[in-house]
Amino acid sequence: MKFDTVLAERKHKVIYRDGDLCAKVFDESFPKSDILNEALNQARVEETGLNIPKIEEVTKIDGKWAIISDYIEGKTLQELMDENPDKLDEYLNLFVDIQKDILSKKCPLLKRLKDKMQDKISQTDLDATTRYELHTRLASMKKHSKVCHGDFNPSNVIITPEGVPYILDWSHATQGNGAADAARTYLLFCLKGDKELAEKYLKLFCEKTDTARQYVNAWMPIVAASQSVKGNPEEREFLLNWANVFDYQ
Ligand SMILES: Nc1ncnc2c1ncn2[C@@H]1O[C@H](COP(=O)(O)OP(=O)(O)OP(=O)(O)O)[C@@H](O)[C@H]1O
Ligand SMILES: [Mg+2]
């Protein structure tokens, strides 16, 4: 294989294309267990029947771990939104429909969202009183087992030239409450500095899934705290501010 076309470059990984294949190559600094976990999540989600790139191989290229999957021809929803601002509403509609489709699936072997978030809250820089409040609130949330993407944003969806959507990037996938996944997407839009789009997205999500906005809001501090653990310093500050807000309506 000769992966010489770079599709995307990230802090600790590079994504290449070689013909029908796509290789996500991780730096040596990347924990092996995280890479294998991402591949395992992807393999498990494949079994739900969702449209995702299939894993072909997990291997080492020049001493670096790599996940090889099918290359998906097309543009990400993010690219399409940037190129056609007049079609934003149409794309946002599609984006929420895809998230609804993900949330309609079950995948009993995925890690539980509540367990993952309890661990993350313990790892935050928040004081013990706030952590206690967040742990208690999380424990009181209803038990759900929907497939949650965990990083659902428009750059993780590719639309093929025929208009078929594929969902990428399953490293954060869990099973749990759909409102938590919506809270995460909302915060991702906010972190990108687009509060207006975040609001528009959440309104549409609540309408299409018949979810109360207050219910998503109740998740917001929990999700923000969990997300703060690996964020860069500016993101961390923004998220920790959210994590401290308990009366947000
Ligand atoms: N199977 C694939 N086929 C085509 N393009 C892909 C594929 N996988 C990844 N890409 C391209 O590479 C980009 C990054 O891939 P991916 O989202 O899997 O990595 P990531 O490091 O988790 O990125 P991010 O942190 O931005 O979410 C995608 O937005 C897409 O443009
Ligand atoms: Mg991605």
C-alpha cells in the first residue's frame, strides 16, 4: 500500500487515501489501547447496519499503528455547509435525521455513556462540591441504551456524489441517552464559535425527536465537564464554565 494522498491532518494523527482504502495513522504518543478501542467500536457499530466505512485492517505502517477502512468518496457535511450557505437549513435537517438514525440503533457491547461520564467527572479540575453535584445528577438520569456517536459534528459525515451519507469517527461511541449526545453536539457548535447554529441545531433536534429542551439542558453541565478533560486550555475554560451552571434553563 502507498498512502501518499493526505486527506486530513490532526494533532496526533494523519488520514491518508490509497485507492479504495483510507488509513488513519496515529503518532507513537497515542495510547495503543485507544486506537484498538476505536477500531473495536467501529467494528461493533458496523454490525448495527448503520452506513459507516468498514474496517479492513488494523496494522502498523512504518512502526505506527493504523486503522485501515474503506475510503468514502464525497464531501463532508461541513464542506457542503461552507460551500453552500444558502442550503444550511437543508443540511442541518439531514444532519439531525442522521443523528436520529444513529440513536435508533442498539449496540449492547459498547461502553455505557453514564459509566464513561462518571469516570470523566472524577478526572476534571472541578472542586469536590461541584463534582459531587455532577455525579449525583448523572446518577439520577434515566437509563437508556441508544447508540451515541459522542463527537457528532458535520465534519464526521460524508455525503457521496449519489447523496448517501456515511458516518465517520467512532472513537467516542457509547450506548446511553440521546439527549446527552445532542448536548455534546450543541457544545461542539458553541466551541467552534457558532452559538446561533448551535441553537438552531438544538431546536431542530428537540422538534424532530420530541425531546424537551430542558431535558437536554439538564445534561449540559455533565457533558461539558466530561468533555473538558481532554480539551485544550481555552476549550477547557469554556467547558468548565458550563459545568458550573446548574440553573441553566
Ligand atoms: N473512510 C474515509 N473516507 C474518506 N474520508 C475520510 C475517511 N475517514 C476520514 N476521512 C476524512 O478525514 C477527516 C478526519 O477523519 P476522522 O474524523 O475519522 O478523524 P479525527 O482525527 O477523529 O478527526 P476530528 O478530530 O476532526 O473529528 C474526515 O473529516 C474526512 O474528511
Ligand atoms: Mg472527525
